[in-house]
Amino acid sequence: MKKLLHTPEGVRDIINVQCGRKHALESRILKVFHQYGYHDIQTPMFEYFDVFRKEVGTIPSKDLYKLFDKEGNTLVLRPDITPSVARAAATLFADEELPVRLCYTGNTFINHSSYQGRLREVTQMGVEFIGDDTAEADAEMLALVIESLLSVGLREFQLSVGNVDYFSSLIGDAGLDEEARERVTILINNRNYFGVEDYLEKIRVKRSSREAFASLNGLVGGLEVLKAAKETAPNSSGVMAVKRLERIYDVLKMYGMEKFITFDLSMTGGIYGYYTGIIFRGYTFGTGDAIVKGGRYDHLLEKFGKDSPSIGFAIVVDELMNAMNRQKLRGFYTRKNTMILYEDRNTKEAVLLAKDLRHKGKNVELLKKEKRKILEEYIEYGKRYYAGSLIYIRESGEITMINLVSGEHKMISGEAEV
């Protein structure tokens, strides 16, 4: 059997500095989550199929990675962490009547039907705010997203904010059945408004509804969009959806973060069927997909036995890193190891020095020098793996410290200060 030395399509190895930068970025975002009062939760990487069944409103079954346990139960690798947290919260906080704030970091797995270079395993960091149905909770989510992105150095980004209740009001007024709703949703998600108009005319939807759907193409922008949306709303449900967005914007101004917001009344919720109110996506240049996905899902926990309104979001760490790399934003990986290179007879001295430096919080690599290799080879090795300095303990006991960034050599004795 031929040994496989490469990864399957859609997954990858992340090593050295790139992996360090990823962990550093995650650490900064997690710090912001904690500053907003969120508590950590970790859910299983695989769950029973029912957690992600069609009725829950998550990823289509054909895009799930499925496996079986010894009893024959169908399991799936999680494609989305929100239903997992909802399941856990409905059980662990079944009797809690006050809000619960949870945050997580974990990998998700989607077996994309059309690969097209997309990752099938990605890391998501997110929060879930459970038990609060107010516009103030919605605004907190947006503020938390914005502050998280700012914390990692991103400045050029925008949050597109909509309300699926507005879209649903158009669907209801047009009297569309489930099949027609799915068709229109796909067309609108693809920004194919001519296709929407042709389809609605074909199935004989009333003129006022066709005009309302056609107007969605122009309902993208600032506060003026909300005024226009109220005028085209077909019923009280649509008007209330717009008023909700106005209230969220007022609260967000208190955070001083309203400049990052763009309203988009054409947002439908996409493939996620559990969204019930505000929905948002975060975009920046340098990536073809959203770096943030979130929204309100007031009925999701009901699927697991707890009636509790909720809202949350997930930052797609891999997309965020791709965007930052293409924008040439500096990462936060500052860890530079100290390398201690020693001769055979200096083993004890090297070990004691490494122990001392580690107790002082330094990262230390011990390297026993091979006789056939010269010092320059170890210097190049250190540069290759982003070490900050190299301490060389010679057989004579003489110690040289080399700054691998500047190339400066310095003779030292006794305890090395690095």
C-alpha cells in the first residue's frame, strides 16, 4: 500500500510561525470575549446526527461528514458550533432564567459539494448570548464583533446588517409556499434580481409584491435605507423589523462603533434556517467569503427542550488570517526562542542555564553541537525558525551570545542575560 504523505482536499497543516500567529490572534480575540463577560464552553467535535438535522436549520445533510458508532447510531463532525452550544445550554442551563454568556473556539467540518479551493476544516471563534431578546443584546453582539476585529489590527472592514423578519414579511405578503421561498432565497442570495422578477411573474405573484422584492436591490447603505425600507414594507411585521434595526443603531452609537455598519435588507439567512431576527456578516478585502457570520435565533434552543431567545456569531479565523496576510497586516507572533548550543562536555552547564532562563519566562531550545557541523549552520537554522538569539557554550567554557536579528556577537560569562 502506498504511503500517503499529503492531506485530503480541503484540509492543511499549519506549522511554525504561521501556527504561532494563529494562536496569538485567537488569544487576542478571546481576551475581548472575556472582557465582555463571556464564559468558556467546549463542545464535542462530533455529535449525533439529530443535532444538525434539517429541522434545526443548519448545514444541508449532503454536506455533512457522517460516521457511525458501535451501536449503529449516525454521528457527524460538527459543521456549525451554534447548534452544539444550543444543545449543551438547553441541558446544562435548563433552569436558568437569567441570561447566559458563552464563548468558544473550535474547528468545524463541511464537505462542500463544489470544492473550488475552499477549506473543509476551519477554526471558528464565537459567542452565544442566551436568554436576552432585546435590541440592546443585538447591539452588544455587533459591538463585540467590531472590537474583536479591531483588537487584531483590522481597520478596513464592514458589517452588513439585516433582519430576516423583513424578508419573511415579503414572503408572507406574496403568499409563497416553501418551494417558492427556497427558489427566491437562492436567487436573492446570488443577487439575481432579474431572475426573481421573472420567477415571481411566472408564478403570478401580485404586482406590489414583485415591486417589493425588486426594491431589495437598492436597500443597502446607511440610515436612509431604513427609511426607504419602512415605506416599502408590506405589513406591520416588516415595519417592526426595520424599527428594530433603528433601535440597534441607536444603541450602537453609544458604543461609538456605528461607522462600521451597513444595512442590507436583502439578507435572507442563507443556508442557516434558524435565524429569526437580526442577521449580520463581516467583510474585508483580501478574502472572498465573510470573516464573521451571526444573527438572532430565538427558537433554536426550543429544538433541544429550552424556550430561550438567543443571539450569537462566529469569526472564521482562517478567513480572517487570509485577509490579514493579503492586507500585509503584521501578526502578533512575538515568541522568539533562545537557542543554547553546547559541546558534549558542557551538557550540565547548558542544562542549568536553560533551566534558569525558563524559570525567568524565556523559551529555550537546547542543541547539542554535532562535530561535523559548524557554528554558521546553527545560526542559519535559528534564523530559519525565527529564534531571537543563540548562546554558544564552547568546550573551553567560553560563552558567546549571538543576536540572530542584528547579527551582533557578544562575549559573556556567568549567567546569560537575554
